[in-house]
Amino acid sequence: MTILLLLILVLVALFFVRDVRMQFVTKPVLAFFRKVLPPLSDTERQAMEAGDVWWEAELFRGKPNWDKLHDYGKPTLSSEEKAFIDNQVMTALTMIDDYDIVNQRRDLPPELWDYFKREGFFALIIPKKYGGKGFSAYANSTIVSKIASRSLSAAVTVMVPNSLGPGELLTHYGTQEQKEHWLPALAKGDEIPCFALTGPEAGSDAGAIPDEGIVCRGKHNGEEVLGLKLTWNKRYITLAPVATVLGLAFKMKDPQGLLGETADLGITCALIPTKHKGVKIGRRHDPLHMAFMNGTTQGKDVFIPLDWIIGGPQYAGKGWRMLVECLSAGRGISLPALATASGHLATKTTTAYAYIRKQFGLSIGQFEGVQEALARIIANTYQLEAARRLTTTGIDLKVKPSVVTAIAKYHMTELGRQVMNDAMDIQSGKGIQMGPKNYLAHGYMANPISITVEGANILTRSLMIFGQGATRCHPYVLSEMEAAGMSDEAEALNRFDSLLTGHIGYALRNAFASIGHALSGSYFASAPVSGDTRIYYKQMSRMSAALAFMTDIAMLVLGGDLKRKEMLSARLGDVLSQLYLGSATLKLFEDHGRQFDELPVVKHAMETRLQLAADALEGAIRNFPNKPLSWIMRVMVFPFGNWFKGPSDKLSSKVASSLQKPSPVRERLTFLCPAFSGDKSGVAEVEAAFQAVYQCREINAKIRDAQKQGILARQLPFEDLCNSALEKGVINADEKSRLLAADKLRIDAINVDDFAKL
């Protein structure tokens, strides 16, 4: 008892007597923290400081406030945005023939280019006062998605001027003179922009760009002015072959000190007319045979005045932060929109095809192997739509959630790839034979483009999501890093001490929450709703506490080495990502009014998310380099083992069956891939066949019953079977006519293109 009392007194003195704590706890911990603090490059530091934290911070800190998630509101279209989508976008879809665009023209038809320019498709994000639309992120995403459901090449052409590029950079950072000169022309389509960042030696590491701008004096419009002598070599630049104005990122240097004492000013962005002397638009690339314009640009000792810097000379050297802030918004809209369109397209066409395609006398959608893949398509499409809405909600709330948009870019493009793979597996021969009837092939072929651009997915997962999330979202680490960097030692110690005590309490809370939720089956975790989805909120809270607990252990033990343990940090990032995606799914279910017909799909999506999160936690524990701590983490997180096993076979069959019929839930999951009057695409063809065959289901049921009773033969050609059924009174003449008409549509839809000569 005496020893126990002495230990308690020592602990009280160490943690509750400030002078003792400062001497024996805070000072050694601060020294250790400085020792293990990971070194940050200038570009990493700027990326860390750019943007905002949002809902991901709640998920990262171990105790999500679910009411806050629901309070973000439901994304909606304004009357103007809705009218544009119902009219201009639908008109554009009637003008799109993707087979002609990709395989014949290798470009959009002139009338579609003109329509996009005239109707403001390139001005979605430009403010109204400069002639633009000033649309929301949600509207922008919806427009791009609908176009992408019919043509990725057309969608990318619209997407790029409304994403990272001159329009967005000018809107946020341009001088008033630059805005008034460029934005109206961009809005009308008189100017076509591109933005050149990537080069042969700088891809995902954009901070390593070798392109330079040297401050010097030179001639411009007959006068000697202070400016820049630029040399660059860029590639993979979308719209470069047709651009009239070039946004350019380069490293700005002032070796003669013409602007001040700083020789290396850093990454800077400028805007240059492509007709300017010395600007070279190079040859065109062929990105996986898609038809959107993509190519190269070069320049050697090209002189421009300083006021061509976006934002003017005062923004010299601030380009990297500008790019990171704008990129974080653009990557949350554009590429996720393409991925979501893939989901809507795959769901609409594959549910229809699985219903009308028959093998062994049955619709292939009745086979369990097909149902498993079909359920994945449907649940992943729900997930994509949910993440699209939640991410654009954050952007429309005027936050710049860099971690959220990294999650969206990586996971949504990967989900887009998975739904297209599953759709191709189910539709098989229909998907691999090229021609006007094939609605899957171009999207399937183009998937790696989204995976690669705006930060390659491997690096986004292994470096960005957890790398930025652990520091930005943690309630103490970034502030502790700032305190550790203070030059005044006394001030640093005082600041660090106040943060450390809070950090210890935070870590203990998450440790107890992690094992408490694990032992109780999350019984005591909070949930904002009742009903079938209540348990998912509770289980997500458990995962959140486990992530916060394990993150503190990993950062404490590994320090700067954690940055190099990419497989470990990627798994921890996967947990955060799955929690974000699960949050989006639950919020969409609430936003839709808790529709009962969505519940099987929501359950499938949530059980998948929880399984993936748990597997990522288990993988991080299994591979943690400190084995005693690995054992402790396993006890704290999975004392009874990992029982998150994903959706059951029964649930998968239920999900697959629920969308193989016309229904409100099918409409909600395919509305970005619309059918319209006069539509002659393969999408419309398979949908028309599906609707017609479904309307004949009761007639077909009568024929099957007659076959079971031996009234009708089983192995007859369909027309002969219909004739026999009519003769024997199983069906009437009208029913026979409807069956034959529906079957003709069915045969047309499952057929593929053939050619006399290729």
C-alpha cells in the first residue's frame, strides 16, 4: 500500500505540479519530439498549410459528431442550374456520338465545339459579373457527370476549363485588370485555356519542375520593362493543341536582385497568349486513344512582362500554394464526376443487360456469380454518388478540404475502375466489341487516365491522405510542430506544455474508447438516428477511436520514419478514407429521406466500408515494426478478433435483384445517365429493351407455367414458342405481338457491331 501511495504521489507530482511536469516531462518530451520530427520540404510545408480541414477532422479525432455531418445540408441545384441541365446539357447529349468522336474524327465535331462555347459550358465557374455562370460545385459536377455518361472525351473538354487552370486561378488570385481582360473572353469561349504544370522530369513531384523564369529587363510593346525570361518543356497538357492562352507554372529566380534580396523566389504562375513570340504548341498526345485534346508546349528564352504573373508581381513565388488550394477543389469535382458517371452508366446498362440476356433459359441476372458482381456495381455506384454529393457540399461551403479531396480523387477513381471492370465481366462480348452500340469500351479504356492525373493514385494513397491527414486533422500535432519550431526556448516550452497535457488526455480517451467499443460491440457509442442504420454509426465511431489511438502510437514510436513507412501509413489512411466514404453513404440515405428501397444497397455499401476499414487496421497492426506494441494494439482494437466480414451472399442477391426492374431506387442510381427522346445510342437501346421485356414479364410467366405443365415444349425457337402458345390458348394475339416486339428489341440490344472492312 505504501509503494502504491508513493507511485500515486509521483504521478500526481509529474502531471499536476506544473514546475515538476515542465522539468521532468515536458522538457524531455519536447527534446524527443524535435528529434523525431519529420523534416518537411518547402513544398510539403506549403501543401500542409494550404486548404482547410473539414469533416475528415471529426473522423480522425476518435469521436465524430454525427449531428454536425447531418447539419451540413443537402446539395441542391438552383433554378438556373436545373434549367441549364434540363435544356443545354440535354441538347448537348443529343449532339454527342462518341464512336464518331473517338474513332472517326479524333475530335469533337465543330458544331459541338461551337455549342459548348456559345452556351457557356466553359464558363461554369467564372463569376456572373464577368459573363460566366457562377455555378455551384455540385452543379459543375452534375453537368460533367451527365456528359461523361455518353462521352469521356466531351466531358474532359468541358471539365478542364472549369477545373485547375486560368479561369479558377484568375477568379481567386488575378488582379482586377487581369480579371476584366481574360475572364469575359474565357466565358464566351473566345479564349480556350490550358494549364501547363507537368513535364518530363516532374509529375507527382510538381515541386521539382525544372522550368525557369529569370527576372530581367526586356522589350515589350516597344518599351523596356522588367519581366521574365522563360524556358519550359511541358507534356500531358489537356487542351494545349487548341489553347489560345497558356497558364504556366515555373520556378522564378532573381539572380541579379532586381526585385530584392531573394534569389530563388519559388514556383510562380503566369498567363501567356499562345500566339506570343516564342511560345510553341507542340505535337499532340494520344491518351489511350481518347479524342480530347492533349499535347505538349515548349518555350526557350521567352520574354514576358512581370504583370503577366497571375495576381501580379506580388504573387511571385506563391504559385505552389495557389495551385494546391485550387487543385484541392478541382480534384474534388472533376475526376470524381467522371468516376460517378461510370457508376451510373454501369448500373443502368448492366442491370438492364443482366435482365434481358439469357443463358440456359434464364436471365443471367439470376445466376449468383453474376449477382455478386452486379451487387458490387450497384453498391459502389451508391457510394460514388454519396461521395460526390458530400465532397461538393464541402466545396460549396467555401472550405478547401485538401485531405477530403485527396480521398475523393483516389477512392472514387478506383471505385470507377472497379464498376467498369465488373460491368465488362457481366456484359462480356457486348463490352469488348467496338462500335456505335458499345457504351462501355471507351470508359473502360480511359479509366487509367483518371487514375494517373492530378496526382497518381499510388502516391495519393501512400503519401498524401495520411501524410497530410495525420498532421492537419490531429488536434495537437500541427500546433506541437509549430511550438517545437519556436526560437524562444521558454515560450516554446510553455506552449508545448499546454499542448502536451491536452494531447495526453486525448490519447487516453481514445485508448479507452477503442477497447471499450471493442469489448461492448460499440453498444455505448452514440448514433444520431434509430433504425437499421444506427449500428453503422456506432461501428464507425469504434473505427474512428481505433484510428486515433493507433495514429498516436505510430507517430510516437516511428516519428519521422513514419513518412517513409508508406505501406503502413497508407493503411492508416485507408481507415480514414473508408470512414469518410461510409459517412457519405449514411448522409445520402438521410438526404434521400431514408427510403426503404435503398436500405439493402446502403447495408451492402456500409458493410463493405467497415470490412475494408477493419482489414486496413488489422494490416497496420500485423505489420507494425514494434512487435510488443503490435500485440498491445491488437488487444486494444480487436480483443475478440476481426469480425467485420463484409456483405453476405443473401444481401448481395437481394441488392442485385432489387435493381433488375424499373423502380424509384434504380432511377436515383442512374439519373446521371439519362434517356431522352430521339436517343439512338447503345444506352438507349438496351434500356428500351429492358423496359419492353419487363413489361412482358407476366406473359412470359404464363408461358413458363405452361412449359412446366407440359402444355408447351421447352426447346423451341422463340417465334415458334409464341405461335404454339397462341394456338393452345396460353396467350392471346395481342400478347404474342408484344412478346415478339420486345424480343426484337432484346436481340438488337444484345447484338454487337460488325464491319465489312476495318
